[in-house]
Amino acid sequence: MNSKNINGFSKLSKEQKINWLVENFLENNQEHKNVLLQYWNKNLLLQKLHDEFAENTLTNFYIPFGIAPNFLIDGNFYAIPMAVEESSVVAGASKSAKFWSDKGGFKTTVISTTKLGHTHFIFNPEENSFEQLNAFFNSVLKQKLLEATEGITANMRKRGGGILDIELIDKTNEMEGYYQLKASFDTVDSMGANFINSCLEQFGKTLTEEIQNSDLFSNQEKESLQVIMNILSNYTPDCIVRAEVSCPIDEFIDDSGIEPQLFAQKFQQAVQIAEIEPFRATTHNKGIMNGIDAVVIATGNDFRAVESCAHAYASRNGKYSSLTHCEVKDNTFRFWIDLPISIGVVGGLTSLHPLVKTALAILGNPNAKELMSICAVSGLAQNFAAIRSLVTTGIQKGHMKMHLLNILNQLGATEEEKHYFTIFFKDKTVTHHSVVSEFNRLRKK
Ligand code: MEV
């Protein structure tokens, strides 16, 4: 058997896993082995905690945990924790926070917090049975579904949430015999994925039992029932928060010296381009997600869910478009984001990861709605920073200044050399080439 093909890998100890990997995929290179070992935490309890977050853990993968201070949100100042590896993101957020802190800050509104999930099933594909099913749903099934999930929903109901509604949806014009039980949920301060999926799996079972036990359906109809799957939807267009900033045009002043009216006009046109042009919208929204994901990760939430939801929402009108919008009217500049985001402050990693607990404490232990607002603000701030640079100095000036340190680290520069380069490039454009040639020149000297 090829030793690259292994049975029972998950049962090996961490050391054995690393040894197998180094022997079979890293040509026994001890340097790579040392790198893997180097990231082990000396605090064994902490390391064990991290090992157990996922399967087949070998080591830790660090990303920087930074702070963007000076965020005035709904009248309170926040220092926002951001876990992100890309240079310029925390700096951009901080710069935007400072810009808006003396102009009233960011205002937010949580518009709704409803989450969705579905039992997807096939029934009697030979003909449309919606009317028959719907009569059964309204007279019997809906109540049975609620009763069957009472045990699962008891705690959530105590906290003010639970199942909000269940509907039967006819999808047969898109796929033969396809129906859904579409349920809406309020999961209060949790993201609620486990809660929603548990309810839905019970719906699948109850649906099957109730149809089998009903006199309303023929044997052939009963046999045709197939529950395909029960799963939450990460698309939550009704779990939505708005964050916005505004100021009089004459206060819309950029340090590049651009005239405020022109700055506002170019800014608004840049947003409009992202609204109509998917190629630009993708990059524009990527920049927004730089800010959102960093907070979502720092607070132990699921950034893949947040990403897929945001992009689905950005396409809701049939064409991928900007998540942010801008208006220049009546001598006022206004810039806002409507963001669907399903996140929590209890359950999952939020109660397990020590750094996540600290991040939430830094934010004053927000509830889920407040965290939705903070994420939306971070995305808006990030987008503001990007567009501000794009329509004035260009993005590379700030970006490459931040990237300078990465290039110098790659070149193995000393602290003294890093200091020299910071001064050297103060009034020059940083490019990879210019850094390398100055570095070589310096070293030759
Ligand atoms: C880079 O990570 C993000 C930007 O490209 C976003 C944008 O272009 O709006 C700067």
C-alpha cells in the first residue's frame, strides 16, 4: 500500500500525524517539522482546547489580532478587535473611525432578525398536490410540527425566541413534486445553526409520520413522500442591519487637499459604479468583507456563513451589486450599508475560545444585535477607507507603505534597516522593485 494513503490517520497522536506527514509529503525535511512544532502552545491546556476545535489538528495557524480604536457608534466609543492577516485593513478602519468620530459617528438600526430553514421534500411528483397538502398542513401538520419541537424550543422560548412561523411552499413549477416546509426562527443571542437544524430534522420526521398516519392520502401518495433534507439557510435577507454616516459637504474634507464637493461627487460615482458593474462590485464588496470578516473571526463567528449570505444578498436583484450606497443631496453626504448577517454572542466558539471571550469583553459584551451593528460599521468603515483612497491618492500609496514591512521581513531586514526604510520611503512610492534595489544597495555598502 502506498504510504501516502493511510487508514486510521485520525487515531494517530499529534506527533505521529506530524511524523507521517513529514516522512510522506515533506521528504523528511526537519525544518518543516520544526515549523509545525514551533507553533505549539506551551500552555498544554490551551493547546488541547485548540486541538479539539477541529479534527486532525497538527498545530496552530496564527493570524494577527489587532484593534481599530475611535469608533463612535450610536453615541458610544468602541475599540474594535479585528483578526486579519492583510495589511492596511486595521489601519483603514482606524482612519475611517477617526474621520467620522467628530461628525456624529456611525448610526445603526437592526431592521430585523429573522432566520430561515427548510425541510425540502418530494411528494406525488405525478401531479400538483399543493391544495391537498396545504389543507392538511393548515388543519393538522403545522400544529403537530410545533408540538413535536416543543422540547427543542423550550429554552429558546424562555430567552424570547423560538419558531416564528412555518409555511408550506409549492416549488413544483421549478422541480417535479418539490415542496418545502419553510420555517422562520428568532434565535435571540445565538447564531442558532444547531437549534434551527434540530427543529428542522424533527420537522422531517413529523412530516413523514403524519402523512403515513393520515387518511387523507392514498397508499401511492404516502409512498411517494421523500424527505430530501432538513437544513437552515445561510441566506438571511430578513436578518438585516443598516449602518450609516452623513455630514455636510463642507465637512467632507480629505487630507489630500481635494475640494470637498469634488471628493463627495467622485466618492458617490465610485459607489454608483459598484452598483451597476459586477466586476467592480466584487472588489468593492471584497473590501467591505475585509472589515466584516475580521470582526466576525475575532468574535468567534462563522465567516463563511456571513460571506455567502452577503454575496447572495448582493445578487438579490438578479445582478451582483454593491452592498453599500451613497447619496449626495441637499448639501449632505450620506453613505450606508444594508447588511444581512446572522451571528451570535453565545454558543459555539464564543464560549470556548479564550481570545473570543476577550474580544467580546473589549466590545462591552454586546448582544447579537449590537454585534450585528458593529460588524456592519466595520464593513462600512473599510469601504469608506478604500473608496477614499481610490478616488484621491490611489490605493497603492497606503497599501504599499503597509506592505513595506512585509517585503523587508521577506528580505530578512534587521530592525535598524527597517527603521532606515521607514524614513527612506516617507516621501517616495513603495514598490517591490524599489525596496529590493535600495536594500541591495544598502547591504553592498
Ligand atoms: C483590498 O483588499 C480591497 C480593495 O481592493 C477594496 C476596493 O477596491 O474597494 C482595496
